[in-house]
Amino acid sequence: MLETRLTQLLGCKYPIVQTAMGWVADPKMVAGSCNAGGFGFLAGATIPPDEMERDIVRVKELTDRPFGVNFHMYQPNAADIVALVIRHGVRAVSYSRSPGPEFIGKLKDAGVICMPTVGLPKHAIKAVKLGADIVTVQGGEGGGHTGAVPTTLLIPQVVDAVGDKVPVVAAGGFKDGRGLLAALAWGADGIAMGTRFLLTQESPVPRETLQRYLDCSNPAEIIVSRAMDGLPQRMVMNELLAELERAGSFRKLLIALRNGLAFRKHTGARLPDLIKSALAMSRDDDLTAAQAIMSANAPMIIQKAMVEGEPSRGVLPSGQVAGVIDKLVSCEELISAIVEEAEQGLTSLAGRVGTSEAAPD
């Protein structure tokens, strides 16, 4: 009942995508999502190439299902990631800002599905012109960098703009079968979820950090802030975010530079490469140099919470949906429940709106 253009292209059973959250979407989570019938993306924007290859190999050990890799085409090791994806026969890649036409060309020539994430119809149109095979569209309810248009309005707009050319995947505010059914009704071919998969039993995030998410019981408390890098980003309010909200531009720049040095050490990237990446972002995305540096080095700020288990010292990217999630389930339980609810909803809806036979005159 739930086969769509998305499942046909990606080779998954259900039109449910697990997004690639930095520090979170590891081999265990990706394999768990894929084995349950969804399609998982491995996070590739925050680790060195040798660890990226290790993780790709590990996913293939844990599942025989197709999966994807996420990365930023402006990151210093982007060429290495592209080569690894092609060499290991990864099914798809996802990416966001600053798409590189040369990389897209190489990936498509190798038969890799290109699946960018966008936030506006005009960005979707541009992505398709550059070669996107599928477009993921995130509404304002989504976590991390996000826009101002709610999912309910944005998805139909993008479907109208590019839906006749490529499948559209809806993201931002999804957690259950009712959401999947709604997305299909808007014309999307499936849904993508990040926060809901973050809050699963396969999540590698330390319990202290997961508990901060579970304790957030009001979606209104998961705010959009520009304090991180000058761009709107949805996060759970915590001690560090409050500090960033109060900090001036110079203080934010110092934080960015400090994390830039840490990121360079972590990835093995050379300082000129990091500067080149920041300049590319500022040129392609209308960012100031300070904003680009903050954005490029945000992973190290997020790492404090997601890896080191210090939720008060790192930021907590989150969709608003975290405010209505109160327990951790396995990927298998999550996807099975979504599918069951969606199929029951389809049947129920058909019964409620089905045309009855006309009464005789």
C-alpha cells in the first residue's frame, strides 16, 4: 500500500527516510533503519575519510539493504567522500548548501541517487536543474538550520514546482503514520525524520543528552535562534544557547575560531582548506565570513552534547516534534508502528469518504 516513486528509486520497502544527523547517524542507527524497511543516511560531514570508509563498511556488515551517505559539498574532504561513495556502491547521497556541479556529475555518472535537502520552492527548482533525483523539503518545524514556512504550506508548493519531475520527500514535524499519510496527501512521496530517529534505542547519543530531549515536553520551547551562526536554527533552549544569545559578535567569533581549531584537529583538514570552505559558503549562501566560520564549525559545538554527554555545554538541534516524544523505541518498533498506522489510516479514510450508491428515485 505504501510503495511510491521514492521506494522504487531508493530500493527500500517503506517511504520513510532516516536523516543524517552529525554525530548521531552512525552505522548502528543506519542499519537499524534500513533493516526495518526504511532508508538510512550515514553522517559523513563530521568525520575524517578513513573513519567514513570504516563506517560505510560497518553498515554493509550490519545490513544488506541499500543506504546513503550525507556530506557537505563544501567540506574540505568532499572529493574523498565522493570517491568512497562510488567505490563502495552506496545507493544515495544527501547534501544541503553549496551543491557542487562537478561532484553531482560524478555521482550521477556512477548511478548514485542525488537527494539534496532544500527549504524553498526556488531552491528545489535549482536543485533539480543541477541534477537532483529526489528532493527533500524541510518545513519550519524541522531541527537544525530551518526556514520560516511551515511544512503544511511548503510541501504542496514544492510538489507543484518540481513534483512532476522528481519525488518530493517531506521533512519537519513527522513522527507517526498520521504524518506520513498527510505528506502523501500533500503530494509527497514519503517522509524524512531526524529527531524521531535521534530518540530511538539505536541512538548513540549519551543518555544524559537524550534525557534533556525527553524532558522537553512543550514544542514551543524548541526555538529558532540565530545565535549560533546568524542563520535561523531550531534548537532546544539550554545553558550554552542562552550564553550565545547574550554574546556579542566578537565573543561569537572567538567561539567559532576556537571550535575551528578543534574541528581541524579532528578531521585532519588543513587550515587553508577550512578558510576556503568558509569563503565558499559565504559566497554561495550570502553569509558573512563570521557566519560562515560559525556554521562550518558548529559540529564541534554540537559534539559536546551528542558525543561527550554534556547537554549544557553543547547545543541541542531539534525539531519541534521532540516536544511530543516521551519514550525511546527501537527503529523496528518505530517504523512498524508508522506503517501500521498509515495503512489503517488509508483504509479508514477510504471508508469515511467513499462514495455510497445513490438512492433510487
